[in-house]
Amino acid sequence: MNGIKIALRILHHGERNLIGELMSLSERHRTEHEIHHVATDVAAWSREHVQRLADAAAHYDLDLGGPPDDSSDGLLATLRKKASDVMGHRPEPGLLLLRDLREVHLAATHNSLHWEMLAQTAQASKDTRLLTLASSCHPQTLRQMRWTNTMIKNLSPQVFTSL
């Protein structure tokens, strides 16, 4: 397997992971409306990245598949909603929120590094298709990082001084 295929596979896996982290954040902290809605919105960017990576990978004879199913039907979704409602009434939901924001931030940072590596590889190999992909998707990943960083900066003092 060549380096471009490895980079595409790693990024595809990372973006799928980030979708999961963002959707878990959204579901677990449903009572925090800004968190819930923004996490859901920025997860859509990663869904688009996954699809675009899968499309690009096909050019390299690599089958990566599309984004995960986002259906929220079923017993598991109902249980997660009930758990988030209960968690909103516990004394330490702020600590849990900070932990979840940290995990999302680290996942986005991981992807950002890989977008940069893909862009550099694309530039070195004069692959305009991959360079366009990285140039389009990487800024959204950077915005995901900035959002989580801002939320962590804003919430940390409130959470830790209230303990």
C-alpha cells in the first residue's frame, strides 16, 4: 500500500471517529443547548469529509465507504437521551462536559495533523485532486478545534471554581 492510500485510510478513520465523538458529545449533553446544536452541526462537516475521502480513495482503488448511519431511532438512542436528561441534573456534569470536549478536541487535532500531512504529500506529488480536498476540508477541521478550545476556555473556570 502506498503512502497516499495510508494517509487516506487514516484520515477516513479519524473523521469517522470524530463524527462519533461529536455525536456522543451532542447526545450526552443534550441539556446544554449550544453544545448539542453546534456539535451536531460541525459533525456534518466530518460526514462530508468522510464522503469526500471515500470518493477520492476510489481514484486510488481504495474502497473506504461513506459516513456512518446517523439514524437516531431505536432503543439505544432513547436510552442515551434519558441518560443525558439524568446527567443534566447531577452535580458534576461540568466535569463530564469538559472531558468530552477534550476528547473531541484531541480527535480534531489528530485529523488536522493528518490533513496537513496529506496536503504536503499532495503538493510534493503534484496531485491537485488531493490538494484541493485537503485545502477544502482542513479549514473546517481547524474550526472544529477552535470551537472546542473556546468552549474549554470558557467552561473550565466555571466548572473548577464551582467544585
